[in-house]
Amino acid sequence: MLKNLNSDQIDQLQQHLIVPLAVADIIRHDLMLEADMQYSLHMALSEIDPDSALLAIALCAKDLAGKYIQDIPIAAALSKEADNIIEEYGALWLHHYSKNPMPTDVFETVLQTVPEDLEAMGDLLDALASEISVHEETAQSLSNLLSIQARAHMEIADFILAEIEFERAEEKADQKNMNTPFNMELIDSDNIILFPSVTARS
């Protein structure tokens, strides 16, 4: 159960992230998930940052799990994990969405836990898909779609973190080289090439 976010904040998250609204509508009205709808959902999720995608997937998964929470045990675990993610990231995401863009250092801190949370969501969505009846094609398709996006964004988040670490290591190496004194005694005078001077023409 969500404690730190009220219903208005949840509504704001759904509206800003868009995809959760579409998924909630599909589930509520038991709509068929046509190929063009799947493509649109994939595109909408793929075009946002990993932390935003994690929140969007969690909000979608919460609605999806709610449909089966009385019948499929794994749905309860999925709903709880979704709640934890929404609680952990939701307020900070809303704060920076409505005011200023998230500073680089804050984004890096947030991103540290995003890959493992995306992986957890992917695993639970796969588990739910395996328990849903084959006759419920829409729910299975949604579970698979959200799982695919969770794993894709997990790889993106890992790549971004690796790039940040690489750049930081390069900066440290450059700083170390700049602070190393230049020792003329290390130069082998036998290897110095002397260029003839240019004689001025009269």
C-alpha cells in the first residue's frame, strides 16, 4: 500500500508518463492489444530515460497485477514491488518534473538502483505472464511488453553508469598527469634531434 504519495500525486505520475494511462484504459475496458497499439507503447517507453521508464512500468504493472491479485499469488508480489518502486522514485521524479531538471549528480545517484529494480520488475512480469491463461492474450501481451522494456532499460542504465565511471576514471588520470612534475633528467640527450638554424637572407 502506498504511504508517501497521495492519489493526486499518483494521478500526476500517470498523466506525465502517459503509458500508464493507456495501459490502465486497456485493462479497464478489456481492449484487444492490436499490433499498432503494441508498437506505440514500445515507442513511448523506449524514448524516455531509464528512471522514468521504471516508474511507468511499475505503474502499469500495479494495474495489471490488480486484475489477478485474488487468483495468482505472484500478482501480489508484483503489486508490492511496484508499490515500493513508486514510493522510492515517485516524489523525487515529480519534484524535478514540475520545477527544474534533475541535476547530473542526483540523476547518477538515482540511477544506481534502477537496473536491479528494472530486473526485478522484468522477472515478476515474466512470472505473471506464465501464470495467466493463454486465452487472456491482452494481459499476456502487456506483461511481455513491459518485461521487454524493463530489460532493455536495464541495459541502458547499466551502459550509462559504465560511461560515467569511465569518464570519471579518465578525468582522474588526466588530473594525475597534470600534477606530475616534468623531469628533464628523464630525457635521453642522444635522442634529441637538433634542427639547423635558419640564416637570415641579406
